[in-house]
Amino acid sequence: MHDQPFETTINDLAHDGRGVAHVAGKTVFVADALPGERVRARLTRRHRHFDEARAGEILRASPDRVVPRCPHFGVCGGCALQHLDPAAQIAAKQKVVAENFARIGHVEPARWLPPLTAEPWGYRRRARLSVRHVAKKGRTLVGFRERDPRFVADLAHCDVLDPALGEKLDLLGVLLNSMEGAASIPQIEFSAGDASRVLVFRHLAPLPDGDREKLVRFGREHGFAILLQPGGHESVHPLWPESVTLDYALPGYGLKLAFGPLDFVQVNARINGKMIDHAVRLLAPEPADRVLDLFCGLGNFSLPLARHAAWVCGVEGATGLVERARANADANGIGNAEFHLGDLAGDVRGSAWARADWDLLLLDPPRSGAGELLKQLPGRSVRRVVYVSCHPGSLARDAGTLVRAHGFRLQAAGVMDMFPHTAHVESIALFER
């Protein structure tokens, strides 16, 4: 079957967005194919327990198939699902969450929340672009990694990036190709606040004065603040202008949250605003409630919750983000929130915040989830938990723990379209005693 085209029917969608088929009793993951489709495909790699293939011809198309908007789709690794209608993408993601709950957590939500969606294009306010100087081509490529991550996709335009950058990738390419020191630049980080756009150029060797002048000119002409990063995170400094402010407003709470160019912020500002409202509604703090917010970042949930509760305590593992959260509380005149540095993957029992009584708990852990933490918390006083997840598998595992070890009920769960056109699944779950 190797290299010989074969016909098959796709019966499912894998977690990475590829179609799943079964050929001669073996699972085959077929790129660019959707459930219900009949395709002619070609094997790309064999493995012991499964094979990989790519659809060449769609013999019977899914009614949910759409024409990808981006000419780079299929090569660039930034998106996996542009060929699937956005409403069908969200339905597929909810199915992934439901399957994980059943298979890993052995739990089922009492009800499904309506999915949170927004405009699915031009949504990325944070991105890390790879830069590669290709001597053979005599030019420098800038873009996301290709599906084969050894290569950088040569992008002229990107429909999922904030248009301020997405529509100017070709000009960024022209800039890099004109620079003497382009070969020493491995990546560019992009961050957008409500009013400013920032490009951080990581460089492994000092940049000549001529290159620095070109960067400043590019920033001036196209509305970007330009920062340089010669070393680690702490080496980031402005080239032009002398100071840079990045922030986003949460008007419903009278808040403005500042963040640094490399800080973690939710990638999709439109969904972030809806997600905060959603979490606050589900957690339903009363004026006398004390709320614990774990993995709190720069206060994205803590500070809105502080507008409704008696007291909020945020705990985060990154020093810079704890400092940022405290500064955001001060800048917004919030006196009923405290922030602590804590290793949330370790033993927290010695911490005063872990021994205190809390009424409500919000969890927003990284992909690995909150497994270690849930061996120690929550205490008996917590009556409600809202869990925001970027990985359905770890959410399902932790849901099982909350239900069986801590006596909670999984009241509701839903998906949020934080990363349209990608296979990333963001979800939210509500647990009650």
C-alpha cells in the first residue's frame, strides 16, 4: 500500500484535526480528511500500531467541508481545521471533551453549556513567529512552522493573526531580507494590547546600527513598537519608542490590565472577555464570599471576581506575573485582592493560603492540569469550583478526582472557541458540592 493511492472512508476526527480511517484492521490518520468523507489517500508514514496518510482526492465530501480561506493551509502548521465549517469545528471540540470525560474521568456533566464563540478570523493577539535564513534561496523566511516542523512556512499573509500583523507579514519578510544580521534572528514575538502592537526581535548576535535604524523605520511606518531580546526574558528592552504600554480593558468590570510583551495572556481577546463573564456567572460569588484563584496569571479572573466578592486570593508560579497582578490591583484601586507566588505542581500544604477557608475556587491550570494540587485541595469549605482548561484529557482526569475524592458533582461543562481553525480545545466546567 506504500505510495499506492488507496480509497477509504473517514469515520472520526482525531484530537489533532486529522481524519481517522481503518484500513485492513489498522488505524490510519488521514490529513485534510473529514468524518463521513470517502477519500483517495496516500500513505506518508508507517508505524507499528497506526499509519499516517494524506488525502489527495475527496471522492465524497462532508457537508461541513468549506474552502480554506488561506492559501498556505495544508503547508503551514498554524491551522489544522480551516477546511471544516467553524460551527462544525466547535461541535467536534465538544465531542472531544465529552469523550474524554467518559473515557478518562468516568463522569458526565448534568448539562452542556452553549459554546462560547466569536469572529473566527484575525483573533490572535499573541504569536511567536519563526525566522529562518535560507542561504540556498538567498532570503529569510518568516512565519509559523510548517506541518513538518523542521521547516518554516513562507507566509505573505495570515488570516488568524491580528490584521495589524497578519496583513503585513510580506513587509516583515522584506524588512528581514534587507537586514545584514537577519541570520542571527531566530524568532519574533508579537503582542497586541487594545491600543498598541509590539514586535520583539530575538537576536543571537549584536545587530549593526543600520539594521537597528531599519527596525525603527519599520516600527514608525507600520505602527509597531520595536523591542529587542539579546538574551533571556529579562533582556527584553525597547528600541523604539523609549517606553511601551500594553494593556487590555474589561469594561464590564471597570478594569484595565497591563501586561508585558512576553507575559502569558489569553490569545483571543474577544473570547477572553466572554470567558471572564462566563466564569464569574458560573462561580456566582456573593458579597461575603472568599475566592481562591489558582494559576491566576496577571489577574485575568481574580480582579473581575474582586468586584463581586469580599476577598480574592490569587496564586501563580511565575514571579513576574505575581508582580504584574499586584500592580494591576493597585492601578485599578482594588484593595480586596492579594497575590502570592506558589509552586502549584508541588506541596502547597505549608502555605497560609492553602490552610485558609475559601468559599469558591477557580482553577485555570496549564496543559498538565491540576493533578498534584487536587491531592491537597480543595478544603471542605469550598462549595463551588470553576475549572478553565486548555487540555480535555487533564480536565477529565481532574474532574474524576473532584467528583470521587472530593464529593463534587459535575454540574455543567462547555467549550470555548479560543483557537478557531486549530485543534486546540479550550473548555470550562462547573462543580458543586
